[in-house]
Amino acid sequence: MQMYIVITMGFRWSFVHMKSTDVFNRHEGHQFMGNSSEHELLQGGETSSFGTELPQVEVEALVAERFPRKEHCLVEDWLIFHVDESPESLAKVRASGLQPMFLYSHCVIYDGHGRFPPGGWVRSTLCKSFDGVCLFETRNTVYVLMGKGREMTASLKAIFGLC
């Protein structure tokens, strides 16, 4: 049996096609696939001081100026994961020119690559640079942190265990 579920997220509508065997949890209007430990992880963390309230057109102009050759992805309801691993593992990440941070968002606003639909979720790869405000760069994408979000520390196992 298949079912279609309509999810409202602010002023956005998303249509989700699910099989009856899929398990899902609801929290504050968002869908979470998976188990309750995943749900708890995604709702944890401390409120972050990062993020921007700039209008989308101003943000897009900023990204075009600072990263002219890179696609961007606007996200809201986001969570920055600081990787909790051994000092040796973290040193290897930094030695490769990356920062031990990942981004997860419950709600994609726009994806320049066309990979994620509006209202969908995304988990980034490792951070290449972060401007300390709202621009989270990976090797392929600049994620723009729109509005307020959260930060937390988690193991790689927990981060990679997300959907």
C-alpha cells in the first residue's frame, strides 16, 4: 500500500510519497524518518548565534560576490554538528583542509544544484570554511543559514546515522 502525505512547513507545501512500511515521527510540523534516537539528536543542541535575517535577494547577492563559481543552498531550521572524535582524527580532518563540522537542515528553501526539493532535508559533507555568521561552505556547495538554528557536538557515527 502506498500513501501520499501533505506536509505544511510555514508557507511551503511538500508532498511526500511513502510506503506503508516506512516509519516516521512528527515534531513541530516536520517529518523525521527513522528511530527515536535520531529524532532526539535532531531536536537537541543549544540555540546558535549564527544565521541571517537578510532578505533572500540580498543573501543571494552576497553569495554571488563571495563565491562566484559555486552553487548555493538556502536552508532554515538548521543544526551545525561539531564532530566529537579523538584529537588524532580531528587533526587528520584539519590537515586535509576541512573543519570537523557538518550541517543538517530540516528545511531546504532553495538548492542551486537541484538535488533537494523545497521543504526537504539535507545533511552536508565536511565544512571547508565557515564565515562565523551564515555562510557554511563545503567542497561543492555554499549553504546559507537562514534564520535561527542550533549547534551541538556529536560523534561521526551519530551524524552519519541520520537518514
